Amino acid sequence: MKTLDWNQLSDAEQALALRRPALAQGGRDAQVADIINKVRAGGDATLLQLTRDLDKAERRSLRLSEQEIDAAAGRVSEELKAAIELAIGNISAFHRAQVPAPISLDTQPGVRCELHFQPIEKVGLYVPGGSAPLVSTVMMLAIPARLAGCERVVLCSPPPVNDAIVYTAKRCGVDAIYTLGGAQAVAAMAYGSETVTKVDKIFGPGNTWVTEAKRQVAADVEGAAIDMPAGPSEVLVIADESADAAFIASDLLSQAEHGPDSQVVLVTPSQDLAARVYQALAEQLAQLSRRDIAAQAIDNSLTLLCRDLEQAAAISNAYAPEHLIVQTEDPRALLPKLKNAGSIFLGAWTPESVGDYASGTNHTLPTYGYARTYSSLGLADYQRRYTVQELSPAGLQAIGPAVELLAATETLDAHKNAVSLRLAKLEKQQ
Amino acid sequence: MKTLDWNQLSDAEQALALRRPALAQGGRDAQVADIINKVRAGGDATLLQLTRDLDKAERRSLRLSEQEIDAAAGRVSEELKAAIELAIGNISAFHRAQVPAPISLDTQPGVRCELHFQPIEKVGLYVPGGSAPLVSTVMMLAIPARLAGCERVVLCSPPPVNDAIVYTAKRCGVDAIYTLGGAQAVAAMAYGSETVTKVDKIFGPGNTWVTEAKRQVAADVEGAAIDMPAGPSEVLVIADESADAAFIASDLLSQAEHGPDSQVVLVTPSQDLAARVYQALAEQLAQLSRRDIAAQAIDNSLTLLCRDLEQAAAISNAYAPEHLIVQTEDPRALLPKLKNAGSIFLGAWTPESVGDYASGTNHTLPTYGYARTYSSLGLADYQRRYTVQELSPAGLQAIGPAVELLAATETLDAHKNAVSLRLAKLEKQQ
């Protein structure tokens, strides 16, 4: 872990310290475009072929049958089901609280303006495969979709799809599970095939193939919208002298074990605390199954020594972390100063893990600095807002002359005429 | 205007009828990238040079001085100021009603989850130039920015900036007005210069140069987010036998006068109404100052004869229009069936023009089919949502074991360990 004293750095050095490493694009653009084109042209046959070639899986159907789903569910332990149930309860409660109320307002007498919400009709969820079955990702993506009222919710995950993922998807009301991974999964959901539903918006994390495919389909109006831009996971911890160094080390390692490109930053006014955290890191690292990955991320990570907690907040705001953990004597006192974070974890008893799984907040968060402008995933991402207006004759008479003048100022005759015609008719009637 | 009988069309023909024409990209990618690179490298000097070369304007400063602003304001008529005042009142009222309330909820005892909102810190507004001063665009972009609490709101418009635009920007609380247009304006706001503030998000319409520049800066994390993808303006009118044909013709022409690429669609079960609308169109078209533009758009436009209003709603939902006008005997009865529209105008006394200027709704709307997933512009686009959580010791003890099991299932040891360490400490304390 590299340690820098913030107040010894020049402006340029400060900016450099908070700069994230360039994302490896891997030059996948053309390869991904090729996969997307093949899927659009060849449909199911191409998808089955790609699954055979890339995922080494031989399947007759891209969609899991009810029998397969039931069999998988039967293999999930009751203990895990109970943990999933607890998480679903909390995630549902927090996202249900986000269901918006429509607005209806007379901006002036006879001029009714309304804001309505509608669910996005069809959504597609992507859940990565690999050794770790991302049960939490299924819950975080599917629960708000159902609460938002989306008509159809489908999920892609590369074969073999883990039993716990299948169970959780079924439990969260996913309509169809497709055994598809990578760019071909994104292409299938964006454009549809004989078996796969074409969706309006695609959600979920993924590797560089998935990320590039999401980028490409989002740029095409015939494709699908996407949840948010992707980047490596990251955490920033603000801590003072009072913090438990072992807790902080465990939080830094939670982030570090995601991958060698994870970003881990500790900001503290206490050099003593920093020293204690390094000690704890060394002790805990030795115990981890993913210690090689975590050690690499910790090597690349950063401790910033700052003047006080106010400066710590300013540093965090400039960095705009995905996860922000505050372990100080009075964490809530710092909250009004904190901006540009994906999700904030207050106090010693709130490790990032609780938000990743079961407190109720969503773990899908803007990363790589996007937290300056992008929101953490919520019910709003599964709905869209639109406006409605209705004027009475008196309402039109009240605002019509102003509209006529503004339209004339913008040299839009027909806009003016649409009002003038109506005002003339009303005048004749009176 | 082409007339098609919807129920005589095959599925493929129906899809084709609702397909929008391909957007002319103009192959501007490389030219725009070049302008952006020049602006990033050269700052103010480059911006002044580009303004000299492209806008033929010789300026010493990119920013309007207070004297210039006051002088411009002095040249705006009192009558226009009063119309602007009326519009500002209604737009402010409707957008103020959208200010969200934070959420705070115990998903279970000791597990506090919160949803907070923060304004996007710095925003940039783009207002196109040309012969028509788009006063309404200034109001629609600046009023929600101020109500959302954005710290800095800047505006670019190509020189010479019209007096009414300057006055309205000042009146709506814009902090700085830059005499910059095109791709160079977008580049300046996305990356900043000696004079121009670097912003976090850019809003507003523009020509293909502006659109391409917005696309490019949005794809760069160092650049800026943008409001929504752009496309030509469009209207769909649903009308029945009871509608006033002259009103409908005036609404179709309001759209048509925006440009030859405007999309204009009439959907009606009444062949008689369609005939009356054609007659009214011919009469009104002859009177318009922009009749050449409007005539081209009307030539490309479409009447779809349908079975009934329910089918009309389904056609509109499939098309996903930017503006949807409903002129039927009972327009509100159709509202629950309508989806995928940017803004809906109900009844004979609600021409599109009222929403364009002064009813209170925002006229910045998703077009080109994006209304399936994108929202009409609102206060929410100037803010971001983030979550906060805080657990008590009892709260952690209640959900900790479930988090440990879920983390273990995902083979994330360190995530589990962050909880286990804390539970062990609590156990020792008790």
C-alpha cells in the first residue's frame, strides 16, 4: 500500500493520486461487433453454436425448462434458501419504498400538468458465470424489476448455470432463464431470437466482452438501453483514530478480493491508525483463499494522510468512490459533507458486505468516477417518467397570448397558429 | 401525406410503416474528434480562433460581460418579458413539484437504509443559434437546474447571442454565458478552458455537430454526461370523428415546420376526419412563412387508418412518439392505454405549442423511439440518487449470519470475514 501525505502534494500530484488506471479495452470492438452481427443474422442456431464453441456446453435449448429449474431448486440447501429469503425481504422493502407517486398539478387555473411513471416493458438481466455463483446479483437486478412492474424479466447466465442462481431467479420472479454468456447473451437480449425475448433495457455486470457488447447495443436505437457504464469495483474508507483497524483491513480486503484491478483507498488524518491497518492487513491477508488476487490489489492501493475529516470528505468527493465507508467517532456528522459516492456505509457495524448482500440497498453502483453524475441502481432505473397536460378553454385563453408571442419570437408561425386558431374559435363561441 | 389502412398491412409492412428514417450521420466522427482534441490542447485561444473561423465572429472574450448582458436585457420588449415571466412561473411550479423527498427506512430493526439526492454540481446548457432565438430552450434547461440545486449553471450559444436568450438566461439564474457554438462549445464545457467552466453534464439540442460532440464526450469518463440521445422532432396525433380538423392540421404543421426531417403521424379510425385534415392542411400551409420546410415534412408524413381508438393507442405505443396529441371525445379515457410517449397532450384545447412554451411541462423529450426507455427531461436529470446504510450492533447480529452464508456461497472469503470479525467482537463484549 502506497502512502501519500495529501498536503505535501501539488495540485497536479493530488489529481494524479486520485486518477484511476486506464481501462484495458482489449481491442474487442471488432470481435464483439462480429458476434452481434452473427447473432442478429443466425438467431438460435448461432447462439447454440457460440455456446458450444465458447462455453463448451452442448445444449438442445437455450432456455432452462421448468423441470431443470425445479431440479436445480431442489439441490439448494434450506440454510441458503433462508439466507436468500432474509435478503429478499430487506431488498424488497427498500426498493418498494422507492415506488414513486404520480404528480398532478394546476400550474395555473385550467392548466393541468402531470408527471406519470411507467415500467420499462421488457428487461434483460445478465449474471456472470465462473466459479462463484452471484446469487446477490440476481436479487439486486430482479427484485426492482418486479416491483417496478416490468412485464417481462429475463435472465442470461453462461452454462452451466449454478443451482443457487436458478433458484434465486425463480424465487425473484424471473420469467425465463437462458443459458447464454458473454457478448452473445447481450446480443440475444438486445435483438431477440426465436427463443430469446428482445428486451428494452439490459442490466448487470460482466467481463470486457459483456461491457463492450452493452456499449455497442446501447449506441443502436434498434438495440437496447443499458443500466450504467462499467468499471472495476472500488472502495474508499474514511477513518479516524477511533476506528478499529481490523475492521478497516477486512473492508479493504473485501474490495481487494474482487480482482487485481480493484481500487482500494484509505483516507485518514491518523498516521497511527494507518500503521495499525497495515499490520491488520498483513495478518488477514494470509488467511484468505483469494490472497494472491487481494495482495495484488492491496499493492496497488493507496493511503492518503489528510489534515482532518473535513479534508477527508473533500478528497472522497473528488475521487467519487463506488463504495464509501466511514468509520469515525461520529460518522453521521460527516454525511452532509459527503457527495459523489455510489453507496455510503456509516459506522463500525456497517461493513460493505451488508450492502452487497442483505441490508436492502442495491449493490449495483456507479464506479470509475461515474458517481459524479450517475445514480446507484434503484427502482427508477426500471421505469420511465413522462408528462401529460390538459388545458381547459379558460386555461388556453390565460396562457395562449404568451405562447403566441414566444412562438413568434422563435419565428415558429405554425406553433403560434395552433393557438391562434383555437383562441379565435373560443372567441366566436362566446 | 401518405395514407395507409393499418389492418390491410402485413406485420412486416406495419413495422416498416412505423420505422423512422435512418439518421444522416454525415460522417462527422473524425472532424468532431479533431475539434475536441484541438480545444483540449489549445483552450481559450483555440476557442476564439474556431469562433472566428466557423462563426465569423471576432470576440475578445468568450464570456459575455455583465455590461453586455445588461445591455441585451434592456433591448428586450416589456411584452416579451411578461410572456417569459408567465412561462417561468408555470415551468417553475411543475418542476418544483418534482423535488424529491429522501427516504429513510429500517428494513429490519437496526438496519437503516436511506435514499438521498444530490444536485449534479456543474451543468452546461447548449442553446442553438440561427435565426430563431430559442428562448424556450433556455427556460426548459435552466429552470430545473436551479431548482435541483446545481452549484454552477453555464450556457453556450453561438455568436451573436440573441438579446432575448441573454435576458432569459440571466433571469433563470444562469451563472455564465459563453459565445460558443457547435462541437467546440460541447468540447469546452466537457473539458473546460481558462474561461469556460468544466461541467459534469451537458444538456440541450443541437445540429449534427453538437450531437456527435455530445456522443463523444459522454463516452469519455473524463468528459461529461449528457441528457439523452438526440433525433428529429416528431408528433403523433390520435383523433376521432369528433375532432376539429383545423386544430389537428395546425398541430401537424407545428411539428412539420421544425424541419424537413420532422416526423408527423396521424392515427384515426375516421376516413372522413382524415379527408378534412388534408383539406385544412392545404389551406393552412399556404399561409406559413416556413411553408417550404413544412410542406416537405408533410409530404413525408403518414396517416394510418385504424379500427378503433384502442388500436390507435397500440399503434402509438409501438411507434413511441416524442409528442402525442389526443383529440377524441373523451381523451382522458384513453390515457391508461397510452405508453412510450415523451409528453401527452389531451383534448382540443391543448396544442403541442402550450407544452413547448408555457404549460409547465418540459419540452425536452426523448425522440426517435427512445421514449420506450428514456424519460422526458425533469428535475431528476439534474440530480443523482445514492444510498446510505447504518447498522446497529443488533442489526448486524440479525443479518450477519445470512451475509456470511451468501458471501461464502459466492466464494468471497474477505466479504464474509468483514462480518465475522465484527460478530466475534460483539460476542466478546456481551
